[in-house]
Amino acid sequence: MTKLKRLFTSAMAVGMLAFAMTACGVSDEQYAELDALSAEVKAIEKDITQLKSDKAKLEREIAEHNAKLDDCNKNLAETKKNLGSIK
């Protein structure tokens, strides 16, 4: 969540700088700041993409483990049923 806030803040800063550039002359310092902010936004977006990928991978692994657990529970129930019919 904090990365999203940073992304939003950076995007707002980039937008404000872009607006300021159209309203008046832009100094080299402002261009450098804009470039730095743009690079930060790209880095944060890359982080977000990686985190989403990691999340999807973990969700798939959880689903696989849950499926195996369901199979184990079914086998356990069937085994208990068979043991009950033997007695």
C-alpha cells in the first residue's frame, strides 16, 4: 500500500511539474527533477508488477496445496469408512 501511495505521490509530482513546464519556462534543474521522478515512477511500477506476479504465483501454490489437502481428506474419510466396515 505504501508503494502505491509513493507511486501516486510521484505521479502527482510529475503532473505538477509538467503543468509548471507549460505555464512558464523550465530550468535544467526542473528537467533533471522531472527525469528523476519519472525514473522513480518506472521503478515503482516495475516493483508493483513483480509483486503482482509473486502474489499470483503464491495463490497458485496455495490452490495446489489446498487441492492436495482435499485429496488427503477424501482418502482419510474413505479409509475410515473401510475400516468401519471391516469391524
